[in-house]
Amino acid sequence: MPPNNLDGKVAIVTGAGRGIGRSIARALVESGVKTSLAARSAHELDLVREEIEAMGGQAACFPTDIGSEAEAVALVHDTVDHFGRLDILINNAGLGIFGSLVDTSTEVWDDIMRVNARGPFILCRESIPHLKKQKRSYIVNISSVVGVKGYVNQSAYAASKHALMGMTKALAREVRDLGIRVHAICPGGVDTQLVGNARPDLDKSVLMHPEEIADVVLFLVTRAGNAVIDEIHLRRESSTPWG
């Protein structure tokens, strides 16, 4: 089947200031997508926007704390107001604070859930009325291997990613008749600041690169045939197959 032509389409990418989000934004722009960049750091967003403009692409910066309902709602509204449409939502922003369950405060638990689960929920809810206007549109939720497994000192983070996975599964059924495809990507160790904080013992040379996750996102949002991939798991080459 011929791939879906992305030229002129519009995407929101959260956590776009660095790491996986930055790589996703760049990959989309290279395919002709106009991209709304969202993250808490305005400075980081400006740097990514400058990179994109140097590539000849179009991007707009919207400094956003996706855990804030008002800011998440404004992100979707401002994106559509700026670009005139919305075709793709990439929920990538995430918060990782790690420690044993008994050492995790309620405040930390709430912060993690607010960003990793509540934020994507609000963005999906607010984006669907715009996404359904298109013949084919996409929601890609960047989960984690921790969304399907559990690791020591990651109880709160795992709970948030399991919540994201549960929402993704239900939402995919709710919107499939609207022409919206909902996907989850569950990567293992990627060379990002978050993974460095969670697993400082990992050898960086064996970690996946953010660009490899971006390649998978691009693959998903360019599918135009009858085959739909609900979920993709990615592991480090050095990790155990089917582990």
C-alpha cells in the first residue's frame, strides 16, 4: 500500500524540547508536517524551532505544563488557531521520579500521574473533536516497557505508564469509527535524561537512540492501508529477546 502523505498536515508533539520528542518533531517536519512544539522549557523549544526552520520546516512553540488542564486545553486550541487543523497528536512528555514505594510521597505520586496519565487524557479529549474532522488522523502515546512490566524503585512511574496503556486500549476502540488510529509505543532503555535518572548503571553505548523511536512514530503515522498496529515494543539489542 502507498504510504500516507504527511505533507501539510499538523502535529502536536509534547516533550518536544529534547530527547525523543525533539527527534519525533524533526522526523515529522522532514516529512512535511507543520509541528506544534510543547514542553515546559521555552528556551529548549526555541532551540528546536530554530533547528526546524533551518531545515526549511514550520513549527510553533507553546510552552506548556501538560499536567495543568488549562495549559493542556490551551495547547490544542492555540495549535488549531495557529495552523488551522490538527492531524496527529504525539503524547511523549513524561515525568520520572524514582525510588521505592515506601519512600514515595503522595505529592510525588500525584505529580507523576498528573503528567504521565492525566496530561495525555486531557490532550486526547481536547484533540478528538479536531482529529475527527480529517479523513485519517493519529494519536501516538509514548509509553514504556514499564507500562507492561514492573521494575524495582519505579512503582509510581510504572503505575502512570500502566494507566496510559489502559487509556490507550480503551480509546482506540472508542474512536476507531471516527477515522482516528490510536497507537502505543513501549520502548526500553533510550539514551535520554529520564532513563539516565532511572538507571544510571546502564551503559549508554547499548541504549537505543531517540531517532530510532522517531522512526517508529513516522512508520505508524504513514500507514494508509487496512493493517493497523496497536502496540509496538522496542528493546535494546543487548537485552533478552522476549524477556
